[in-house]
Amino acid sequence: DKDEDAFSKLTALSSDSSVVSGSVITTDYSSLPESLQFTVDELAKNQINVGQSLSSDELDIESGAYSFTIKTGGRSYGFNLKVKPEDTNLRVQSRLANFINQADIGIDAYVQQNGTRSHLVLESQDTGTENTRNDLLFSIEDTPAHTFGLVEAFQLDTVSQYPSDAIFTINNMEQTS
């Protein structure tokens, strides 16, 4: 009814409202479809790198100063870490996670422990492929001065989930975003 609020007569249902929300961005109510069917086939995914599982109580790298670079969002971020002889893999992984999280660069880092073993996980906060470079939202590498650095020792560049776009249909027309 054009004389009343056009949306007071519309009903929207979602099996999971945290996944899909919508708003009308037109005042041309005649251009709106009679009904709208929106189906999500696949949600957009973020990038997840899972490092090598190592003994938590041992140290699989020599003590010394290490540096590495994370590239994300078109920017490079340098990190430096000093490994002490009394450190353990778990302690180094935890410090790496703290440094990355404190830098607030759009990557969440955390350590997962399984019994006496642990590994570092890096997850992009962004999802999808719009801002990817070589199909990745971020990359991590040791600085050239370290032929065997933290990234290689902990295998932090191992991608376990590549970013992907959401796939959905609107009135039987497939879309991606």
C-alpha cells in the first residue's frame, strides 16, 4: 500500500539471522520484487595458517635474534624477537602470538596445545578474496638475513584454509561477494 509504510506488510524470515541481514536502499517501491528468496550456499572464509606441532617443553631453534615480515592489506609489518637459551617452543609461540595481536594488523594469533605439543595459529580477520594477493589475505616470511628463521622453524607460512568468497542465490541467480 503506497499510502502506508511499504515495509509494514513485508515479512522476512531467516534460519540464521546472524548470517544474513538486509535493508532496502530504494524509495522506488514499484521496483521491488513481489518476493525475495535468498539462499546462502557458502559463507565467505578467512585465511588460516597453522604452524607445525612441536614439543611444548623443548626449543627447536637456536637462541638469538630473529626477524620476520607479515604482509597484509598492501602493507608490510616487521617483527623482531629474541630467543633465549631457556625459552621453550611454547614460550616462543606465545610471545609471537602476543606480538602479532598487539600490532593490531588484522590477524588474530593464538597457540593451540594438544597434550605436550603446541602450534601457533594465524587467522585473518577479513574474509573473501577481494583484497587478496596471490589468493592470500596475508603472507609471512623470514627476513633474508635468516636462512632458517622463526617462520621456517615453526612453519608459520603453512596455509590450512584459503580465503574464499560467499556464494549465495537471490531469486535463483547465483552471486558471490
